[in-house]
Amino acid sequence: MAAKEVDVVVGILTDGDKFLVERRGPDEMLDPNVVCLPGGHVNKGERYEKALKREMHEELGITVKGLRLIGKGFRIASNGERQNSYCFVVTSYEGKPTAESAKEIFWTTRLTILVWKSTSK
């Protein structure tokens, strides 16, 4: 049986030449210990923009005020889940990002730190 296909959103927050990433916890069912952009699953019937705002509040404790869709990708997660990923740049937000659900968050300039294995459908 093929793994289910889901929609996910990811957010890019920048500070000068740095961007924010999170390290997932070791007990996460999906991609444990992975360093990635913050985001999550889109609920059934939920608009992508609303999902991104919800996920940024749940994961980082921030209120997104401005965002822009910059691309769509596809990947297969560590558990085989097939993800249609909608990537947004967060252009403005209120609050200070904190690790609400991840093991840690930090600012980096290194793109190579991200685990992002894009796969063709």
C-alpha cells in the first residue's frame, strides 16, 4: 500500500543574511533529530496561508502578519509520507520566535545544514 500524500507548509524567517531553522526532537515520529525549516501539515479544507500562520504560532509562538508563497516542492519524509510542500517567506511577524515544539531553534547562514531530500513524483 502506498503511503498517503499530504500537503505541508514551511516558513522562512530571515534576519539579515540568516534564516531560522529548528531541530526536531529525537522522539518525533516524523524526521527525528532533523534540522529543517519550521512548518507542518495542512488540515483538511484549510487554506495554505492560514495553515502557515497556525503552524508558525504553534511552533514558534509568533503571529505572522505578512507572507509570500515562493514555491512548491515534493518530498518523501522518513516515515514514507509523501509531502506536497508549500514554501512561504514570512515578510513580517510579531513576537520573538521560541522553540514551542522543536528541540531547539537557531539562526544560520548555512543552507547545507537543512535536510531536504526533494524527490520527483
